[in-house]
Amino acid sequence: MNIPALPAPWRIVPQGDRTLLLVRDDEITEEGGRACAAIASALRTASIRGVTDVVPTFNSVAVHYQPRLFGSSTTYKSLATEVARVFEGVDVASAAAQSRIVEIPVCYGGQYGPDLPDVARHCGLSEDDVIALHSGEPAYVFMLGFAPGAPYIGMHDDALNIARRDTPRTALPAGSVAIANRQTIIYPNVSPGGWHVIGTTPVTMFFPDKNPPTLVAPGDRVRFVPISVDQFESIKASQA
Amino acid sequence: MSITVIKPGLQSSFQDLGRHGHQHLGVSVSGAMDARAHRLANLLAGNSQDTATLELTLTGPTLQFNATTCIAIAGASLSPTLNGHAVPNNRPLIVKAGDTLAFGARTHGLRAYLAVHGGFDIKPILGSCSTFLRGKFGGLEGRALQKGDQIHLAKPLNGMDPEKLSDDVWKIKIYLPAILGTTLRSDIRVVKGPHADRFTPESLQQFFSTDYRVNPESERMGYRLSGAKLTLANPTQIISEVTSFGTIQVPTDGNPIILMADRQTTGGYVKIAHVATVDLPLVAQTMPGESLRFQEITLAQAQQLDSQREEAFGRLHQGLASLRELLGATQTA
């Protein structure tokens, strides 16, 4: 049995003996991210036996599986064949239309966004310009990773392009909204982090007692809404 | 109907086969580091394989039982004793109210698993009783055991003579397939990763022929190794992709890291290889300071080995029907 070939830029590869990857060999774009989310969604709906998790990332979709549920020693090839069949039936355009917009309030600058002045200086913008560019258009949630509920959101305007900090911080407060490489990450809990913190959100990103346990999911769009310190404190109090 | 924690041990946490189905939301899988030993302990206590067990690390706890139950210990040899008398790993053992289970010196391995019949009474979070220590959720309040904790048993064996039960259980013949036992071997079988060819030929050759030592800061999230540093032929940035249990990633400093049960769901480092699932227990039982050596096998071989072990688990499960019957019959008596 041969492993089916997918149309470019896609290919199918194993990652160890319990994960299969659909890889998209191209630049990171929202369109590519949407394709990954749509394929992930179709694979989840297909409920393939033995598959435990389907995980979209920037340019790939991972399928985690448990071979013991297949009862066969040719698991990878059988699964790849099935995955390729689901892939063929995916309509990326209709998935794009279903995107949900989630508003996330952010208190920018000051003690809530200690790196905002540095980011503004590096980008040759005023702090207000950075906030306007960051909160203007909704941006796409490519994936969650790093920590439960932590979204990678992008791609932001070229003017907001800044590399990661040379020295990561050891403890960022929960809700830190940080940017690097035209993307935003939100740290749901206190954690180390190497991105530039421009603001903090008072909303909870991860709540393990609920299902689904996260505020956002891959495939959503996020609009950042600038709020004052007073609003931050009041929303924070209402979340407790 | 509970267990009292007299001493908590170094790091004792509840684990099952992991929190699946939420990795796309960044939720780590967690679960037993040595899933083989975890499943073995469960089967030997008459449980299904995904019942939560207590994962014991290096120094075991001291536990007082306040009810009759059947327990089993598998994995590392941590010199278990019941009321001061040595008891073996890999056997169902009947304990009664007032009994004290303690552990002594480690003779081999690092992690042992304690299963109780019917399981511990723990509330599942997102479908799993596994403790995610870094995220502080799952298991018992998201943490390791502490002195004074009271752990309730989901299904104690009440109204039964523990002496008779003990005699009956002792008579059960248990044939443990060798493939399910704790093996001591430093050769870890791995399948090459999609990025393997990005390394220099010298680095690849060293990766598969020299020893790597496990560093002290290795824990449930990952094993940090030191040995021959691995260099990329053309340094390139990797776009974040998913990780798997056993992924061996190489950060820019060239020292490989084996990602383990509490790994992050995604990572942005180059992946040189992946530990074959069948050998993950060997890694989980390796102590910091000990060394590993990687041996390449094909994906087909890795899945074949995995499948053989699953067959052995199937045989053991069948062979323990009389134990389950004994414990189940007791339950309704």
C-alpha cells in the first residue's frame, strides 16, 4: 500500500509512531492558517477510529493517534490513506465564512504594558499608533500552544514587526498581551516569556472546569479592544 | 473508606493515560510517564487500564489504609513494605484497615505506580484524572500529595474477610509476559524525525553512536540531555508545530531534549527523532545522571513492536479474569 500524495503545497509525513502531520510548505498567511483550521475541523468531524487529537498550527495539521485502537501493525499507512480521503473533501472557502469574532479587552501601556515604549521606539511609531494598529482590524487565531489557552494571533501590520526580546522574562503576569514577529500571544497564567508585553487583558483565557476550556480556539478572529485602567480593574473584579 | 497520607514522598501525583482531545486548545496531555507500568499496576489490581494510579517518584510515600482493598505496584523497585514486611511489585496485594504501606530504598528505575482496585475517588478534569503540575489542575487539586491528605477510594472491598481474600488472591497464578516487565537497557529505539536531514552528517552520526547523559533538571515535562552537541547544516528558523510524547527536539544550544508526559503541545525547535512508544518507559525510568544511547529503527518496526506489546497486554488481561471475578464477587457479597 502506498501513501497517497497530496496536491502541492501539502504533504503528509509521520512524526514518530503516534502522530501524522499534514504539512503546508509555504509562507505563513491567514489563508494558509484557515486551510489548516478547516482541514482540522473536517478531520475531527470524520471521527477516525483511534484518533485522539487533531491540532492545527501555522502551517500544518497534526493527527495524534493510538495504534492499539486500530489492531493493525500497518497503522500509519492506513491512517494516511483515510486522512488523504478526508482532505480531498475539504472546502476551505466555506470554513472561512464561519469564523467567529471574539473581543478581548486590553489595557495598553503603563504597568500593564511595560514594553510599549520600546516597541513604539523600535517601530518608529507613537504609542497611540501601536495601540491603533494592534486593535484596529480583527486578527486570526492560528493556533493555541505554549500553555493551555494561549493563542497565537496574527499576522499584524508590517509596521509592528519586531523580533523577540534578547532576554526572556522569567515571570509575566497572567493575561499579558505580547507581540513579536507580527504576532500576538496572550499568556493565560503567570509564566516566562520572551515577547514584548504591550498590554494586559483582565479576562480569563483558560478555565479547566468548563468544556470547551478556552476563550478562543484556532480559526477564530480576535479584536483587541483598548480599555482604561478603571475598566481593567472592574472587569478583573467581575471575573473573580 | 480512605487512605491517609503519613508521608507524601518526593513527588507522588495521580496520573492516568492522559488528557486527550484538547491539544488544539494548548492543553498538555500529561498522564503516566511510564504508561506500561501504570497499565500493569491497574490490570494487577483488577482495574481497567486507564484508571488513575498514583505515580511515585524515587522516594515513595507512607500511606495508611482505612479500608480493605486490593492494590498492585509496578514500575521502579522502591522496596515497598506492608506493615514493615517486604511486598513484591507486580502482584495483587490485599490490604486492610489499619495497614501501612511504605517504601524504602530504590533498587532500580525511577517511577513506580500504585493502583487500588476500583480507583481513587478523584474528579476528572477535561476527561482525565491526570495531574498537570505546571498548570496546577487535575488529580488532587493540581498538586502532588501532601502530608495529611485524605484520599477516598471509589470502590473499597467492604464486608469481606481480608484474610480469606488474601489467601484466594495469592493462589491466582499470574504469567507476566516478559515484554511487559521492567527492562534495564540504555539503548533507546527512535524513529528519525522530519528535520533529521537538516543536521550535519557528523552530528547525525554522533547522535546515533554516542552516549547522552540525563541532566538533573529533567522532569515530567522533558529530559534535558548532554553529550555531543548537534549542529544544523544550515541554521533555519522552524515554524511552531506540534510535539509528541518522545519527540527529541534540539534548541539552538545543540543539546537535545526528550519531550515527556507534561510537554507543551507545540514547539518551535528542530526535531531530530522521536522515541519509539515501546521504549518511552525506559526513558521514564532513567535517573538523572544516567546515560542513554539512541538506536534508529523504522516507523514500521516501531509500530510492530508497539503492536506486539499490545497483544501481550491483551493476554495478561485475559489471564486475570479470575482476579477480577474474585474482587467483583466480593463487591456484591
